[in-house]
Amino acid sequence: MKDEPRSLAGLVNALVDEYRTRCLWFLRPDYYPATRDEQLRVLDYVQRHGDRAGYVRAATIRQWLSQISSGDSAAS
């Protein structure tokens, strides 16, 4: 279970790399989201300003992030 957040972070970072010039141009060139809130914000940017493929990928990653978040809160 501990590997999931790292792999999700990798998916978010790959999405950032792919959409950086298209719709994330206002972010620093070396920026990658470090927290869950930052990841969700970047996913929102891609969904609002990217293309359909980016929207679908961001929505899928967002869903995975929410499942992990719900699992953590239910276990505590």
C-alpha cells in the first residue's frame, strides 16, 4: 500500500511533464506537486485547460487519489 502514493505521484508528474507547455505554462519549469492538495490542484488545471485525453487521465488519477485518501481516513 505504501508504494501506491509514490506511483500515483509518478503519474501526476508524468502528466505535468506532458501538459506543462500546453496548459501548465504558468508553473515554474521545475515544479512538481509535492502534497496531495497540490496534486489535486494540478489535476484540476489539466482538466480545465487541457485536451480531452488529459481530462480523462487527470480524472482517473483524481479518483485513485480519493480512494487512497478515503482508505487512510477510514483506518484511523
